[in-house]
Amino acid sequence: MKRRIFLKNAASATAGAMVVPSILPSSVFGKNAPGNKINVGQIGCGRIAISHDMPGTMQHDVSRMVAVCDVDSIRMEKAKKFTEDYYKKKTGSDNPINVKMYGDYKDMLADKDIDAVIISTPDHWHSQPAIEAALAGKDIYLQKPTSLTVTEGRLLSDIINRQGTILQVGTQQRSSPQFLRAAELVRNGRIGKIHTVKIGLPGDPGGPVFETGPIPSTLNFDMWMGSTPEIEYKEKLVHPQHDYSRPGWLRHEYYGAGMITGWGQHHYDIAAWGMDTEYTGPISVEAVAQFPKSGDWNVHGDFMVKQEYANGATVFTSGGYPNGVRFEGEKGWVFVTRGAYRATASDPIPDGSTKALNASDEKILKSEIGKDEIKLYKSEEQHGNWLDCIKSRKQPISPTEISHRTCTICLISSIAMKVPGTLKWNPETERFVDNDLANSMLSRPQRYPYGTDYIKR
């Protein structure tokens, strides 16, 4: 842990003069000393960063946001101002901090004063900076999905484990009390043996062919595209230049897989938590889905996915179910959702007052978990849990391997939407059984010099 305070501009010591130590104990300055803070850099300064990850982290006094990075200089400058204004209001000081700006995250990772980074980039820019941050000795908060291919997700998890990095994935439903409660009720047999899980998850609509335009002088578009194929610039396929509304890249397969990964990792994570399948996955998957026949937005629309598990449970996912996770067992059911909570204003949650936690019998919800029963990991807040674990070096509530396994479910479901029939999946080898076409989709070509294939490790 790098929590040292170095004296700057010290006068040269003369013969016989007292030598001042270069490292001072934090007790000299008290609990709010700079050396007691976790210096955090923000990579990606868009919608989820400004509305969720940055304020979610800065609210905890143990952290200090010291740098921001984005390939869009407008967003980067806004994030700098957002951070400095936040600390002005929080401290009452006119100039509490001068936040550094980086146009290239690699330069941020080379900054020895930064202890940890938050990665809130588009989905195709998740695994690579996370791997490089781990290799640079930084702890990481990573927005979901963990990866855009199973291959790079496995590489990420292996490197995080090797490096001893604290990586928290932004599946923050685990830090909401109703999801913890639902998983504990199910794990402790309140609805009997689980036979079915139903997950409500909408698809995305298609769109027209959008107008091309000049690349803004404030955007490093080549770096924004990263490992994906080079295309002409269209604002509707990147992000809005003047606001933080839902970006178009979410609906293009170069940059994400649609709602199956965009929100799927949240709900599959809770399903695995309740089923006690966090370190494995299904043994088969099949799907049907509608895809746009024209236009630039090309991720899946309406769909149905079926996954079978070795424990006998079957998981169905469709936009036809209420948004959330419904566990069905021999003695009843438990349903859990976010209720009115939104991480961002554009979250695809229907208006209304859906109960955050419901069950087939009120007695299930009132049931107490005994002292000798299963008690699951409790976190009050996802970013705070990450910061606590940076200090303690304990695993966070959403660690890499669990998150990789959950993301894998999303990714093989996306593959099943395009490959007909029932696909047999081996969760130990992380390969499809006897299906070369499906296995060819577990990775994808990467445009040099970007991508995890080109990381020196």
C-alpha cells in the first residue's frame, strides 16, 4: 500500500545538521491527512461516471479523486470541474484540490501518486485498461460487463488473481438490502429446492442509418474505437457531444452486446448468488432473438434465453417478465428488483411502484435467518466496500472471478442468439461442446495496437 507522505523542497542538509526523515507518520496530520487517503483516478468521464461512480466514491472520506481521464477533452474538463466543485462544497475551501487531466489512461497508470482507478468506459474498453491497471499496481473499480468476450474475461480474472489486485465490479445490486435478503432466503431453503428462475430483461429498439459527420477536434476517435474495426464517425454511434443522455454505442455490437450484457450481468449475478452457482455456470444455453434488419443500431431486440444448470434449475430470461429476478421453488417463490432505484436517469426501469421484494407468502419475507444458517456477504455501498477492501486487502463483494462467471453467462447467451439449437457448455473449460462456430465467438479480432492481445504481461 502506497500511503507515504514525502517532504518536498527540503533544504540540503549541511554537515552536523539534523536530518529530517523523508517519510512522516500519518499521526502527525490526523485522520484526514493526505497519506490516509486512497488517491483515485477516474478513467472515462461519461454518463455513468458523472452520475454514479464519481459521486459514489467521493462521498467516502477515505478516498480522494485526484485525476480524470477521457478521450473526449470536453468530458474530461467537465469531470475536472465536477470534482473540484464537489470538494469545494464538501470542504468549504476555495481551492482544495487541483485535479490532473490525462487524455491517455496509460499516462494516468504511470502516475505513482495514484493508488486506484475507476473504469467507467464503454464496454469494449473494460478489460484492457483493467488488466493494464493491475499490471501497474493499481486497485480497480470496473463497470460491468466485466469483458466483451469470454477469452478476455478469463485473462482479466487470471491476471487480477496473480497480481493480488483488489478489483470490484459495478454490480451494485449486491449492495442493496433487498437483493441480499432475497438471496439469503433462497439459499436457506425458504422456498424449497429451486427449479426455475425467471429474469426480466428488455431488449433494445433498432434505429435508422445515421448521418456521418466530421470528427470533433475534442475527441480522439481512433482511441475511442480501440480494438474495434475502424468506421466513419457518427455521433449517434458514440456519445452525445452536449449532454449525458444514453449513448448510442450501447446499441452497436462493436462496442457492446446490448441489454444481455448491459443489464444482464446485474440480474444473472443475483440469480447466481441465490442459486449458489457463482463459481460455475450453465451446462446448456439456447436462445431466440430479433435483430434489426436495417439501420446502424444492431444489438438484439426482443428475446428469450433458456439456460440449464447441473443442479436441476432452469433459468429463463425475457423482456416479457417483470424487470427483476424471480426464484421459484417447491414451496413458493421470491421476486426481487430495484424498485424505484436508478443508477442513472436513463436506466430502463418502467415507471410505477413495483415492490422491491415480494414472495408467494408473506411468512417467507418475515422469516428470520438463524445464527447457524447461511449469512451472505453484506455491503452497505458498492464503492465504499471497494475502498474498505483496498485498505484491508480482503475480497470485495463483487470480485473478479464471480463477475467473470456472471459475464460469461451473458456472453454465451448472446452467442446462442446467433447460433441455432441447444448449445452444450462446459463451465470448467469455458468452451462449447462440439460446436466450432460457437467457440469461434468466444473471442474476436482486435485492431492493432489496441486490445488485450497486445498487452505486454
